[in-house]
Amino acid sequence: MSSNAHNIQFGATMNEPWRTLNDGVMGGLSEGELMLYDTSMRWTGQTRLENNGGFASIRAPWGHHDLRALNQAIVRCRGNGGPFKLTLENSQRWWMPYAYAEFDPSGEWQDIVLDLEDFSWSQAQMGDLKTVNPSRELGDVLRMGLMKYDGTAQPFDLEVASIQFLDQP
């Protein structure tokens, strides 16, 4: 592994476990549950579209992560009911844009490689509040997360062993 790396290893001994955040915060009815195993984290639930809902997510604790020198995220996972999004937030205000990349795992363990330069940026929810500069924004990622948000109402099941951010040639 490169010395320029950021590794998140999921499991029962995590110091700061991730937590669920579903559309119920805005009146939606989607559900999600998080379980920690010895060497992984399993997230299951159901997205629903009633009451303008449609998303379920799990989020890391707030922190500061400089990912500017890194160019790939590798998600070790298996699951069904995708696609899912890996999200990178750089504001504690929910309406601000965040970076994301979609992935659709199979039922077998696999390493899904996401190029950070290919991440998309969500739109600001309350007007055009700031210009997004990816090289600057990746220098101060405040929170990472996984999201099920694709306009569908369906059950999902995602198990993740790790997320690595690496500098690969």
C-alpha cells in the first residue's frame, strides 16, 4: 500500500462506527439498519418513495481527511439492490454539494475501483451557493458515506469490509 493512503476497515472493533441517516429526517419512509461483524459492516433496508422520500444512507463520524494526493477509492464489498453511492462531504450543511460515485456490487466479494477524478458533484439544494473546485474540496473531506438514492423503491443489502483511498499509477 502506498504511503499516501487512507484506509477504513469495517468491523466490530471500529473506534468510531458509522451511523444510519435516512429520508425520515425530511418526512420520508425509507429504512436502513447497520450491523457490525468481526471484519465487515452490513447495511440492509428498503427505500420508499412516499412523502418525497427515496434515500437511505450510512455516514461516518465528522472529521478532516485530505484526499488531494489520492486518485482511487477501492470499495471491498458484496451486495444486491444497487446501485449505491460512495459520498464525500465537505460541508456540515446538508444542502451543500457533495462528491459521489455510483457502484453496483454483485453477491460475491469484490474490489470495486472508483477513480476520484470521475466523481460527480451533487447540486446545491438552496441555490448556487458556491463553486465546487474538486482539487480544493478533496483537501478537506469532512464526512464520508454510503447512500442508496436512485429513484427506486426497493430492498437493498450491502456488506462492506473496507474502503481504501490510494495513489495508484
